[in-house]
Amino acid sequence: MEFYNKTGKMALGSRLRRLSESLTEQAASVYQLYNIDINPKWFPVFYVLAEGEPKAIMQIAQEIGHSHPSVSTIAKEMVKAGIAMEAANQPDARKSYITLTEKGWVVNRKIQAQYTDVNAAIENALAETQYNIWKAIEEWEFLLEQKGLLERVQHERKQRESKAVQIVDYRLEHAQAFKQMNEEWISQYFKMEESDYKSLDHPQEYILDKGGHIFIAIYNGEPVGACALIKMNDEMFELAKMAVSPKAKGLGIGYLLGQACINKAKAMGATKLYLESNTILKPAINLYHKLGFKKVTGIPSPYERCNIQMELVL
């Protein structure tokens, strides 16, 4: 157990597998005790077939939560052992149905006493523990159905790496990165327009000198994201020129930049934030919704690519 004390929760799968292997090994001894000549791994399929009706492989797989290939392999082993057989004259000839043989039904009658004793033994073992493993397994199965382990690890990775991202005020040294990151995504989906060149070639004159602001995201000492606030009037700013480098995707940088812009706009006395985008940019639209923006209409746009306008009341 020292290994698991060292690794901690990281080895959850390995520890559960070790427990499973131990129980499976002991289960084989239990079957021998009752002179039941079946493989313990057959049990779920055997139990379902013992309900009486011939069943298709896919139906069994769905009932016991195993894969179709796994159930198919077990069924073949049971047929070879004379415990089960293929069932003829079934309604859907395209499917393979199996049922218990007479030998299988003899085993089923003998195994009932084993069921009674095993169930009592498990209940007594559960009573001796502080935590009910059966209920814990049910909880874990439910949790992993809602959000799998991979998704949970991806979230934690994103949270950890996001902490290394710094959102800083734009400086002259960021000019090339600000232009390059925006040109990259605009050219990928659309074409550069006159208003793009104005703000990207002359950010000081077109954005900053007019009362706006630009944020740059820094990761590992390198600019990997940018977003600007362009002043429209004393109460409204446009959130514009948001870009994230492809090499920094998945770190939540867009959200961090958006939050920085929202807080800055509030500090500068704005009551509304406005933006323009295109609905083919689904991740961006989802981000804006997450930040609280709502769709609006009626404001003239200088961009051909704009087909959606959104607004956030601060």
C-alpha cells in the first residue's frame, strides 16, 4: 500500500483495478466452494440469461453496461463450455441471440445458495466499514457520466496554466504582436478591411489617444493575446481586436482579456460595452455570451464581415 500512499489520488484507476483483480481472484475460489463450474467474468451475462428469455448480444451489452465485443467474446466462451447456446427462430434474424442450455439451467439452480451467502457476506462487510463502497461507486459512476475524467483533467490543466498568464497594459514593444495576432485570425476567416489597418497600424493614434485602452496577455514571457477598448462616447466603449495566438489556445486567455476590459471600462465610467463579430466564429460568440453580452441590432458597422452585434450593460 506504500505505493498508493506515495502516488495519492493519481493512482485511483490502478488501485481500483488492483481491488477488482483481488475480488475476481477470490470470487473464483467462491465458485469452487459451491462446485459452480463457470468463469467469474461470465457472471453478468449468465445472470441476465437466467431471467429466462433469449437475448441478443447488443441487448445484453446494454443491460450490463459492457461493450458489444466483450459480451460477444463471453457468449462464445459460454457456448463452448456448454452453458449457453445460440437461440433459433428469433424475431430478428440479423441479430445473434443466445440462451442458457440445460446445463446452464442446472448451474442456475445450484448457484442460488451461493447468491444468498455472497450477498450476506457483502452486506456484513459493508456494515464493518465506515464508508459504503457500493454507494460511493454509484456516486462516482454518476459523476463521471456528467463529466468524464479527461474533461475534469483538462479543466484543472487550464486552471493551472491560466494562473501563469499575465494581463498587462499595452506598450510600444507590443505593437508588432498586436498587429500580427489580429491579422492572423482575420485573414484566416475574412479579409483585412480599412478599419483594421487603422487600428492595427496606428493603435496609439486610433485607440489610445482617443481615450481607449489595449490589454496584452503574456504567457511564458511572450505576448499571446490582445484586446482593445475603443471609446465610442463617454458612456460606451467597443470591445474590439480580441486575438489569441493558436499556440496559447485552451488557457482561457480570451475570458481573462474580456474580464480585464470589462473592469477597465467600468473604471473609466462606461455604462455599456459594444462589440461586432461574425456568427461563424462560434468559440468567440460563446465567449461573449459567457461574459454577459446580449445580441442587439441597429448600429451601423464599418465592417463587411460583421453579421452580429452585441452589448453588455455594465
